[in-house]
Amino acid sequence: MSELITSRPRADFRMKLLTTASALALLTVAATAARAEEANRPTVWIEGGWHFENVTGGDELFVPPLNADVIAGGFPSVTEIQNNLGKSYGGQGRLTFQPKGTDWLLSVSGSYGRVHTGKDVHVEKVIAGPEMKKWNNAVPVLNLPFTPQYNAIADHKSTNNESHAIIDFQVGKDIGVGLLGRATDSIVSFGAKYAQMSTSSTANAFDEPNPTFEQFSYTGFFGLKYKIHTNFNRSTSVVERHSSFRGIGPSASWSNTTQLFGDVEDGQLAMDWGVNASLLFGRQKAQTHHHSSVKKLFHAAYSTVVNTPVTSTRSRMVTVPNLGGFAGLSYRFTNAKLSAGYRADFFFGAMDRGLDTRKSTTTGFHGPFATISVGLGG
């Protein structure tokens, strides 16, 4: 019995010793692997890419004289080609530095986009009036039935330009947490954001949409003669404008990379997503100019009404909230990463897009992107 009692403490001691030795061995292996991973981890990442985005937010529409007549006559309105920006395209880049032995990251990133579009609309229609009588010089002393016609016209031209640049300076920390039951790189960053954006546009309209026909008669050498008056209204209009915003302020972001398949040594597919916010303080500017005239022909007499040209210049300090986010997939290695996805960035009330008075408008950019990153050092 005494031998049995003595052997149990010895067995427990040996088990504890074995467990302790195994734990130490595992910790040593883990520490060695961590040091190896740390030694292979790049300290600098350089990223470059491309984006193709929609631009949201538009100018207050300029409505020229006779616009209602243009639409009633089946012609396109000049308002249809204002704010015709289309797609913005541009590049983006990022430089990230993560010192050895730390989870802190320093980064500077930039994005630039621009778009230029032009539109030219020219529509002509033959407008026929009711059958009337008209003196025919080829057949003396004869008034013949005649259907008058007139070429109505709408001629519109516009150009629209937009450009923007956004720069972020941030300090972040990798707080790596589990997400969806998988290993995740999760980086929370704070810093400053600078944004500048500008738009400019012109539109010209020439419209002659609504001819009318009038029968009249007079007594000539050969007796009663019939003639036809063609009456019309003709308008000419132009509008030019430019608006801009420049601002800087504090920013914060949260980005995540969640492993899906594989490992970074042989190639790993991962899901990327993130959100960002900032509060920008800056100056909002706008310059607008428009003028128009209407020329009338009635009973063979011309009259012209020229509207007084209107010019407005505005400037004021504004506070602009900014919210954005992205989602995509990446394929990464130890020293390289390929990414593609969709992103959006909105600046609330950033631009003054009014015509004669101020009208703050939210400007946003959203669309697909693709980037390639290369890691240096290690």
C-alpha cells in the first residue's frame, strides 16, 4: 500500500513536468515562428491603382426662354444636357510604413479623378401649316391653294468638367480580431484628410420652335392677291458657371482583411472592407453668369427683348461631413497583393451648385477600383 501511495505523487510530478516541457516547447516553436514571420514581414508597402466612378450632385438647372414651347413642339430641352458628366476616371496610391516589432502603421494616401464631356444636339423639323391661298407669279392673275412650311430648329451645346483630389495622412494600429471565425487584420486609424473638388460647365441654346402662319390679302394691279405671313419666336441663351471646395479636417477609418482560403506564402484569397469618416473645414466658391434674348417676327415686323445679363460670385466658409466605405476581394502573398472592389465617398453640402443664389449640394464618388501593392523590406 505504501508503495502505491508513493508512486502516485511521482506519476503526477512526471506528468506536470512533461506538460510543462511540452508547453515550453510549443511556446518556443510559436515564438520562433512569430520571429520568422516578423522577420519576413515587409516594413513598407507601396500601392497603386485605378478607379472608374460615378459623380453625384448637379447644378441647379438653367431654363432658357421658350423652353416650354420647345418641349411642346417635341424638341429636346437644353436642360437635358446640363449636368451630363458621365464617368470619372483616375488613379490612387498609398504608402504605408510599419516599423519592426510594432503594430502601429503610418500611411499617406491620395486619389485623383477627372471627367470632361461635351454634348451637341441639333434637331430640325418641317412644320406644315393649314392650306391657304397664295398668289402665284408664274400663273398671272391666279391665287392657288398652298400649304406653307417652315424649318423649326433646336440647337444646343454643352460642356461639363469635374476634377477632385483627396489626400489622407493617418496613424493606425492593427488590433487583429477574429471575424466570421477567421483570422483578421483589423486596422483602426486616425489622422487628417484634405479634399479639393471643382466643376465647370457651359450651355448654349438656340431655339426656333413654334412658327405660325397667317393669311392676308391686298389689292394689286391684277386685283385681289393673297399672301402668307410666317411668324416665329427665336431665343438665344448662354449659361456659364464654376464651383469649387477646398477643405481639411480630422479623419478616422477602420479597415479589415479577413482570410478566406490559402496562406500568404503560397497565395491567399481574402475579403477586404472598411469605412471612413471625416469632418472638413474649408471654403466653398461659386461663379455663375447667364443671359438670353428673344426675337419675334410678327406681321413681318421684328421685335427683340434682351434680358439683363445676370452674374453672381459667392464665397463662404463651410463645414463638410464626409462618409465613405469600400468592399472587395484581394489575392495576396508575403510581398504582394492584388485587390479589386467597389467604393463610395460622399461629401455632404460641399459644393455651391446654385444659379443666382447659393444652393449647397452633396458631392459623391462611387464605382469600381483595382489596385496592386508591393511590399519592401523584411
